[in-house]
Amino acid sequence: MSKWDKLIEKICSLSKEVRFAEVKRVLESYGYEMKRPRSGSSHCTFRKTGCAPIAVPMHEPIKVGYLLMVKEVIESEALNDEND
């Protein structure tokens, strides 16, 4: 199993050991662009044309609620790949 597959599995299993850098890597690989917070916020916003924005805090570890949003992105991208 490749490192990428292990990372995807780690996120999809909602592991409490997922780091911000790993979430960033996955979302950017699917075409999302990260926007840093202006001031006073710890949440970075990931945006992709045609998709709802995802706000993820830079705190570690990433909480399950945020991992659920990333998991939905992974699953929808997998469906898009199957349909192509």
C-alpha cells in the first residue's frame, strides 16, 4: 500500500492522529486552494470552483467534524473518477 493510500485510509477512518499538513496535501491534490485567515482566526479556508468551501483549523490534531468534510471530498472525487 502506498503512502498516499495510507493517508487516505487514515483520513477516511477518522483517525485522531491526522495533522493539518496532511489535510492540506489531500485537499490541494483535489484542486482546492488554501486561503490563510486574515486576523484573529485560526481557520484556513479551502476553495474550489463549483464546490462548497471547507474551513479547517490549523490546530492539531484535526477534530472528527472537519475530517468528515474532507472524507466527503475524497468520496465525491472517487465517484467522479469512476464516472469518467
